Amino acid sequence: MSYYYKLGTIPHKRHTQFRQPDGSLYHEELMGIHGFSGIQSLLYHLHPPTQIQKILLENPVEIHYGESDALRPRHLRTARITTSGDGIASRVPLLINSNLCIAIACPTEPMAYWYRFAQGDELFFIHTGTGVLESQYGILRYRPGDYLVIPTGVLWRIIPEDTEQRMLVIEAHGHIEPPARYLNRYGQFLEHAPYSERDIRPPDKLVTHDEEGEFEVRVKARDRITHYLFRYHPLDVVGWDGHLYPFAFNIEDFEPITGRVHQPPPVHQTFDGPGFVVCSFVPRLFDYHPQAIPAPYNHSNVDSDEVLYYVDGAFMSRQGIEPASITVHPGGIPHGPHPGMYEGSIGKERTDELAVMIDVFHPLRFTQQAVQVEDREYAYSWSV
């Protein structure tokens, strides 16, 4: 994240003696990206975060891909996917390339362990449900419409508060950041950015656990999950400060950019990732040129696959979709509004559509789970 934040108790000067009430030292840990050249935070533990008691290796995480198929527009009815388990066990991977994995998760129970994705950052979009993202940085409550950005290295677990949970999940093999064009040279959001620091929600309550026992941490790295058992509770941080921490940003706080004529998807961009961007399509006024056609024009995104996750409202250019639908329009063939949508949009003043778009710059592969919920007639839905 682009700005400094702190929570709890920290010493006046970094890398100096910081003592507990019994006179022993707190244990400082630096968590940073790009070696020592990227953003970072300093955390202060009651116990060294290095005291592993036992290591258990799990089998590689296997992905079962669907068979190669004809290039075509595709529609996945992911509302038909109902899973159970915790925030990791309930994940269903759907679309994958070398930069990311897009999944759906419907957790029904708290994680009994803590988890770290060591290959990059993770992004959740909370479609339904409320709960808590717990990490060594503190408590971060989530609600529908929240993006949760969890930097690599952060130890976390999801604690759902109700059983109606549905999340869109991106595992990125790199870092997820605000688009550089929204920031000035000092890292502050510019005036024309569609959101600002005030819209970012860091953890707001630090809970320090001083407990001894057997505590499990699972780390996903190199496409395997390793289980570690620690003697002390891993969330024993008394204070931290820096620029690296998990945060929430609600899609309702994205201020849409509109114009006299139809604006292209980059005006909706919310995050930038390695080989992909994330855009937010939110309720907004339509174009105000007297001859404007609010629905988008046909377009060929020749070097990207366009993924749209539909959240709510009537989408201006599509028919036959439903909440939690995912459409994939691959590079190589043009796509555009369904028949009648150009004409139907003329004269309308606003849209209530709510959707998340992921534009990826390397071809996606579909998993068998994705193929099982595919609407095979979607590719022909433009024929009249």
C-alpha cells in the first residue's frame, strides 16, 4: 500500500532495544517485498517467529484441467458451485495461467490454522457474507463489496460470520497494487484517481496472543502446501508499522469516471497485477453526448482474455447472465453487446450494473470444475 500506518506499541527507533515488562527483548521481524527495496513493515513479536517444532509436507496441489477446446466466448454459471469447508478447503479453481489462478470460495467454517501464500499476493472480492480477516497485523472486518488485498508473507485466516459466503479469489504470482497512474511521485493518490487513502481500510484492532501449545501454520509455495507446527501462538505481535499490510477497499467507494461518449475499460481500473488488471464496473450515470450510445462498441482485445464476474444489477451489454456468472471473452475473436443492447441503451441515463473485470494478458486455461458449470450455448447467443 502507498501510505504509512501503525498499530500497537513500537519503539521510537527501529532496530533498537525494545523490552517486554520482564526485561526480555521483543523480537523484531521485517516483512518486505523486492528484497529490501520494496514496501515493508516492521513487526514486534513476544516470541521469535522462527521457532518451528515440526514440519509436514503435503502432496502437490493438483489442478485438473479441462480438455483443449475450440476458442469461443464462454459463460460459467458459478452460482451452481456450492462448496463447504474453510477459506482454503472451499476454493474451486476455475481459470489459470502462469500469472494467476481465479477461483470461487464459499467458506462455511473458520480456518483452524493460519495460512500464508508465499508465491504472491491474494485478492478476494466478497460477493456475499460478512466476517473477519485475522492476521498478525490485526483484525479486519469484511462485508459484501469488499476487495481484500493480502500481501504475500502475511499470515492470515478467514472467520466467516454467516453461512451465505461467496468470494471471488485471485492468487497472483506477484504483487497487486493501485495503478501507477493514480499515484504521484510520492506515492499519494492523485486528485483524479477514482479512490483515495480515505477509502482504504487497514486492520483496526491488534489482538496479541501470548499462548503456548501447538499451533499450525500452512504455507503454499512452489505449488505445494507445507504444514508447520509452532510452540507459540503465531499472532503474538504487540505492534507494527510500515507500508505493507492487508487492507480492504469496498467497491461502493470506487468513484466512476464518465464522459460525453462511452469510456473504455481502463477508466474502471482498480488494481494492477502481474500480467493482469482488475476493474470495477459500478452504478453510474451514462454518457451525456446528445447522440451517445451508452452500450459499449464491439471490440477485439487481441492480446488479452477478458473475464467478467457479475455481481448485481442489469448489465448493459449482456443477456442471459445471473449473479456470480463469469464470462470469458478470449483474445483472438471480437465480442460486443448482445443483439438489441445498443438500441436499448439509447436514451437511458444511468446503469445499476455491478461487476468485476479481470483482463489477463496471457491465455487462460479452464479447469474441469469450470467446464462442469459452462453454458455451452453462450457462444451462439449473438446469433439472431
